[in-house]
Amino acid sequence: MATCDCTIVYEPVQVHLHRLLASGVPDPGVGYYISDNIIDWDFAPEIEAGKKSVLRCGGRIKNTMESPDSLTGGTLKLSFCCEDPEIEHILAGSIGTITYDSASPPCAIGYDLPTPTEQASAVDYELRLYLKVVSGSTVTKYKELHFYQCLPAFFNEGGGQEEYATHDVTIKCVDNPNYTAPAKSVMHWKTLAAIPTS
């Protein structure tokens, strides 16, 4: 009898970030920032239980109705293999100061956290996480997890004495009723044949 490896793994490949306007819609003045430094991820959804109502007549139950559960938000945890000042800047709410070297074109080499005054002008962002679906040793397809509105967040400091310390961040994802499409307002996922380049 033939055997097969049915183990399926979802490996993170890229993160695409895009600043939002105060209205919750994508800022048309900037494009996506793309990083392939992502090495791990986890999403914990926040679910609101549906409401249940019972119709009684003469002391007996005649009808029971229950609305479906709904996704109201969630917590997204990401781990990166190295520091990326531009990602830190976007996740912080597009505030703080990026330091660049003198190369042409310049390369980001550092990031200074925002002052309390700057934090008042932080903006949210949308985030697209791309995963490759691996069955055995074969990549069969890709998944896009699209989070419509993420609140400003900062990377965890430290790393102790680890030889290969990762850079971790915990992001709060919330409902965004102003995002144009699709109708679901916290996040959605879809299957892709390839990862978009922009």
C-alpha cells in the first residue's frame, strides 16, 4: 500500500505594509513596503458569540434562532530575523526617526523611537501576510491574510544572550468599516497561485 506525507505547513514568506489615512482608507500617496525577513507568525482571533433567542408559546418552545459568531478583532504576533528600521517606523504609526547611511541609494541603518509628542500623530496601517503552503517538500499554493486596520505597535526589546535573537512584535488588529472591499471588516484570507509583487 502506497504511503504519502500529508503534513501541511504554512510558512511565512512576506509582509506587505501600507499606511492608512485617519479615515481608515489606504493612503494613496504611498505604496506598500515589502519585507521578506518574516520567520514566524501567530494570530489569535477575538470572537463575539452570536445571540440566541427562543420563541415560546403556551410554555413550549416553538422556534429557536441564533445569529452566527462574528470576528471583532485579534492579536497578530510576528517574528523577524533581523532589525528593519523602515518596518519599525511603519508599525509605530509612521512616526519616529529613521537613520540612513551615505550610500546611493541610501540604506536605513537605525530607528529612534518617537517622542510622546510625536505619538499623538501616529496613524494606523493595513498588513498583508503571505504564507506558502507546503505539503511534504512541495509548495502547493500561497495564502494571503489581509488585516484591514492595525494599531501602532513597537518591537519587544531585549533578546538576552541568544546567539540568534529574533525581533518580535505584537499587533492589535481591529474592525475597519471604512475599508472599501471586501465586505469583511477585520481581516480575510484567500488562496493565490503566486505572491503579488506590489
